[in-house]
Amino acid sequence: MLLSYDIIVVGAGHAGCEAAAAAAALGSTTLLITMDMTKFAHMSCNPAVGGVAKGQIVREIDALGGRMGIITDKSTIQFRMLNRSKGPAMWSPRAQCDKARFSALWRQELEKQANLYIWQDQVVRLEFDGDRVKGVETRLGVRFSARAVILTNGTFLNGLMHVGRSQMSGGRSGDMASFGISEQLKEKGFEVGRMKTGTPARLDARTIRFDVLSPQYGDEDPAKFSYLPEISPVRKQWPCYITYTSLAVHDTLRTGFADSPLFNGTIQGIGPRYCPSIEDKLRTFADKNEHQLFLEPEGADTTEYYLNGFSSSLPWQVQFEALKQIKGLEQVHLFRPGYAIEYDYFPPVQLLHTLETKRIERLYFAGQINGTTGYEEAAAQGLMAGINAHCRIEGKEEFVLRRDEAYIGVLIDDLVTKGVDEPYRMFTSRAEYRILLRQDNADLRLTEKSYRLGLARANRYAALCRKKEQLERLTEFVKSYSLSPEEINPYLESIGSSPLAQKRKLQEILARNEISLRILTDKISALSRFVEENEIMPEVIDHIEMQSKYGGYIERERLAAEKLNRLENIRIRDDFDFNSLQSITIEARQKLSRIRPKTIGQASRIPGVSPADINVLLIYFGR
């Protein structure tokens, strides 16, 4: 018996859940296959969402109609806006979540989604019709057919866990690995690599001396991720705590280096540079006497704590002895030690920008299978794969975001154009146009696109229209209203800002770095009345302030993006023979032939392709 669906999603991590929800919401009958229905979007590592650049991605997912932002807001136990002391391009929302509630909410979301069905099993084989995928087969021997398949296997493909010299097969602690798919795709000509990641020990809060640790509290006036007005910010917040390693801790950790799978050659996979294990830190930063650690609660109804900054694959005895030398952890009890995990990934230069593979039609990869790390990066890829798989089988135009439109566009373009030589993590520095891609304006950038596509719903579009209307009204007020010296000088003098000698437009005053529009709303009666009468939202006030302070930079970046985007309009034929161009370097010919860029713009971002090579391509294509 062969059961048929439009789209099959393999794996129910953060990528798989977003992919399945998006495809089903767009109208495709979708089957989500997972090995464990109690672990949808499981937080295998730290119980948090967002952070620098990652927070921007989550707001983009929400603006497009994805679910991560909503579920994060509903399960948040602490919220912080990071980098407030820096410019707005760096502001990044981050939330500690109740890990169990996050997963349970995802299950509720998926079970109420029309067109979406779930099957608990393990996929062991893909089925093909020539160079097109046509379905999957599971460990139970069940065969499902589909018009498209999305693989979101996370760390499960040939997963191997390490604690000291002990090894065990698995996709994460407590879950078995997945076998068969990597070998099958390798036979089809796919390049397969190995990567490594790790996680810290989990601690019992009843054995931690919180009274000697430094608490880290959430924001007094917490924001949220979702743009939907009906979603509320967190009310009750839980603190995190800060502690430090010491020279004594380091000495104890070093006693296990001979048994470390990272150092004795056992682990062959490439690890994340930006989230190193504690043993990596001791080698790389040998001159440091201490390293900062964060104790993060895993939920509101559990004593389990996550020790951020102490990822390790050292023998468990060494981890335990070192932990007991850390301030506040002298009597600590472990729920489980830290471990490292190796897994298969597929270098993402084998993908199109839609995340469809180049070798097999209608087969999509999303998440850690593409060499990325992080829940947010995975969820973004899953969302885009779900959208594009639906568009592909329905004969609709592909949905691809440019680098100046979204961090998601930067992420995917980096993956398919540059590839990865270590687990890829998003940073604001990866985006050339980061002042355009702020966390506060993701809805203005993306919601209308998604609404036209059919993913963002009417209530989300209505919220966008309301925000745009408020922006127009407040912008006009700020441009037209003049402040008198009598109105504003007492406040200006109180903060050390130059007083006015005559009337000045409010917009001109807002250009000063030290001026806050929110504070002015409390100080200037006319502004206060306007905001109240027009029910102006706080995020609109913040947006206007940013536009006033950084308008020149924003316009400059927009013009630069428009100029470079002209190269994106110059297409390269799919069958073009780059080896026929003898006037470009051998390296450029090899890289261009391997990656097969779709446009001159994409070709210009390939490492090893020089500006001189691009000039040759421009001449060849008549520009």
C-alpha cells in the first residue's frame, strides 16, 4: 500500500516544523515524519531563542508568517534586548524559554494545522524516479509517495556521541541515530562531510548555591518577537546567573586532555569556532585565568539548569570534578554530563537558492544537514524550503530573498554561494546592509511579500497596515511640529544637551544622539496628546527615532544595495560553459563550474572569483 502526499518533511526539529507548517498552510497536503512525537522542535542545546543576528532572523520568520516567534513569546521566561548601548542595527532580541512548553506548543500548532499529518517512524530510504525524488520508505517498511521531499535531519545522520573515550550511536542524548540516507545520496553523487557540535552538562538547581552568584535579570519592560498585536510579552521572568571558571578548574580539566576525543584524533568532524568547548577555550586562550559562564533555567517547572559556556566532551569524571571547583557549584549534582556529537552534512553549494538540490529535482535540504548551527538558522531554512517546495509543485514562481531584503537572504546566499568550512552561524557582520535589516522593521520588509504569497494571514497584514498608517502620521507630526525653547530647554539642560535659542523642528532635535523620543513623549504635552489620541504603538515611536537619527546612513545603504542589485539582474545560462572562458583564472573557472551561479551578482560573491573575472563575465554578456 502506497500513501501519497504533496510534500513529505523528514525530521521534526526547528527546520522540519517550520517547513511542514508553511507547506501545509499554503495548501499542500504535507506529511511530517519524526522518530519522537514528544520532541517537536526540541531544544537539544541551550533553552533560548534569538541573540545577536539570530534575533533578527526570528523576527523575519515571524514577519513571513512562520511560527517560531509566536511560540517563543508564549514560552518565554526571560526577555532581553541585547546591544542597547550600540546602534539600532545591532539591537537583537533574545529570550530564555521553557524548554518543555516550547516543544509542547509546537505540537499543538502542528496538530491544529489543516493539511498537515504526522507519522512517527524513521526514514531509512528515499525513492527516486530517475533524477527526481518520488517518496520515502521507513524502518517499519511503510512507503509514502510525494511530489517533493524536504530533509531536515539535524544531527541524526550517522550521529555519533562522545564522552571521553566512550562512544555511542545517537542523534542526541536519549535518541537513536539515522542510517541509510547519507549512503544512498552519496551513491547519487552527493558530497558528504562530517561536522561536530557539543553541549554542556545539565545541573540540578537544588544543589546550586545561587546566593553566591550574580543574577542577570530580564528587561524591566520586555518586548517580544511576534509582530501580532494579540501576542503578549512575558509577564513573570526568571533570572539567569553568572559565575566563572578559575585556574584550579582549568588545571582539573587539563588532566582529561589525553582522553579528550577532540585532542586524541577520535573526532574527525569540524567543530563550531564561535561556540567552542571549554577544552577548546583552554587551548585557544591559554593566557586567560577565567571564563564567564551562565546558569540558565530550562523551564519554570523543573530544577534542570543549562551551564552556558561549559560545553565539553571530556570524561564525565573530569567534568564533574572541574564543576565542583566552580563558585556556587561546590555541591552540584549532574543530571547528565556534556558530550560532543559528530554527524553527516551535505556541503550546501550543492543547492539552489530555493534549497532544492541541484542533482535531484524536488529534493530539499534545510537546517544542520546544510552545515549550519543554531535553532534560528535551521528554522529560517525550513520555512524557505517549505515555501519553495509548495511553489515548485504548484508551478509558481520561486520565493527567494535578496541580501538587502533579509538576514534570511544573507544566510541562504552565503550557504549556496560560499559553502561552509565550519558550522555556519549568523552574525550581523555577515550582512552588508545590516542597518536596513534591523529587528524592528522585519514586518515592513517582508510581511507584504508573504501576504501576496498566501502565507501571512489577513490579521498579520492588517497589523502591518495599521503600523504603516501610524508611521505616516507620526512622521508627519515630527517633521511639522516646532519645539520652543521654553518647552524643551529644561529637559535638554538636564541631560547636558545644548539648549535652543529659537524654535526648532522636532525632527531636528531627534537627530541628537542623547535624545529619546519615548522620553520626549512624556515631556512634551502636544506630542503626548498626539501619541495618545492616535494610539501610537511604542515600536512605531522607536522606528521614527531611528529614522531621524540614522536616516542618512539608511539612505546611503539603500542606494548602495540598489547599485549592486543591478548585477543580480544579469542572468547566466544554466548550461553556460565557464571553462570556455580562457581569459579568467583557472581557480575562477573551477569555482564557477562547481557552484553554477545563476547571476553575475552571485558569481561576484564566490570566494576565488576576482573583480577582474567578473569584468570578463560582464563583457561576455554584453554589459
